[in-house]
Amino acid sequence: MPCQEASAAALNLSRGASVTTCEIYLLPQAVTPVFVAFKGDDATNKADVVWKLG
């Protein structure tokens, strides 16, 4: 299922409903990423999963 925009309407859910949101960060072509992470809870700002690349 593709991610959808996190609009106010999408986040105003009825009981039992769900929504999936995502953020994609693009790097300049000359930059090599060092880590990839799936973002966790916004309240704690902790990543659920982090991979070191290389």
C-alpha cells in the first residue's frame, strides 16, 4: 500500500480505522548515505530500525 499525505482529514480517524504515512529524504547525487532508518515514535524521536551502510 503506498503512503498517503498526512492531511488533517487523513489523521482524523474513526475507531478501528488506520492510516500509513511516510517521509522520504533525498540526498544530493554526490552524497553517499551512511545510515538508513525507519522512524519510530514522534514523541520520543527514536528510530525503530537503523542500518549502517557500507
